[in-house]
Amino acid sequence: MRSVLTGFGLEKTTEVPVSKYDAVIQSMRDYAKPNQPIPPAPQSQTDRELLMREIDSLCKRKNITPEVGAGILNDLYGVKARSQLSDEQLVGFRDYLAMRPSEVIKNA
């Protein structure tokens, strides 16, 4: 495409984008060149830490004491502490707590 400046007798210094999105598309292509390594996403917390916090929050909201929580862990998984669970089991424990009414959990 011809530069807008050509009509004024000025030297062309840059290409004028064909569409308003060409500059954005080109910058995305430049950013994601295959020879450049993609920087890792910063991690402030691990998924496991987030799960533990979610479980803590659920227990607090549903007034589940540590003793009741330990009993549920023992009944469901045969362990005494959440730290003994795999990541998948931890997700299952969180889901169990989230789906059960507080009264059912307290009477377990």
C-alpha cells in the first residue's frame, strides 16, 4: 500500500497497515516467533496450596472442626491429615465438603 506521505512529496518511512488490525497481528507474530522460548508464567502459589486454602475456607464456612475433618479423612481415605492425600484425593475431599450440607458433615 502506498504511504500517505507520498502525496506530499515526503519520503516513505513506514508501511501503512492495510487494515487497522495488521499492526496488532504483526506484533503478535513478532512476539511468538518459534525460535524464541516462551517465558514461563509466574507462579505465586501451587495448585495444592490453593486447594488447601479452599478446604480451609469450606471448613470455616461450614463450622467443621479439625476433629470432624480428620474423621472424614479417615473414613474416606484412611489417613489422618490432608497432607497425606494425593492431589486428586485432595480435589475429591474438597468436592465432598463443598457438596455436603453442614448438618450431614457434623453428624458423620
